[in-house]
Amino acid sequence: EQQFFTFQLKTSRNIDSDWYDHWFHGGLEFQIEHHLFPQLPRHNLEKVKPLVKEICERHGIEYQSTSFSNAVSVVLKDFRGLAMDIANLRMG
């Protein structure tokens, strides 16, 4: 069984963004930190990011951060895979 921290890191990814993109992403750029600390106000997520990255490095856990376009591509591929699994179940 995976521990909470490891599970959150495996199932979340941040969106790389510049300072002017923060309003557009609405907090997705810190999704990892949000999943680890859901009660932490959004304006503090950036402050804990370096601490989370340091823990990941120390324990050999991958910290996933990607561009917005790549993140959308990954999600669409996951949706396609799920749709194909559902279609295969219904068709027998």
C-alpha cells in the first residue's frame, strides 16, 4: 500500500506557468501542493512548492510538472483509453 504523499505525487501534476498565467490556471499550476494540503489557501501553495520538491528529491519520488498543452494531451489520451475500455466492455 502506498503512503499518502507518494500516492498524491503519482496521481497529480503541476502546470508550468509564468507569472502572468496564474490567473488563467486558477491554481492548477500547484495541483500537487493542493492535493497534499487541500486546506491551504491558494496564495500559499507557491510557498510550499520548494519544500515539496526537496522532499521528492530526498526520497527519489518523481515531481511531475508539465506544460499546459502537454497536460491537456495526456488527459485526452487517458479519456480515449477509458472510452475504449468502456466500448470493449459493452461490445463483449
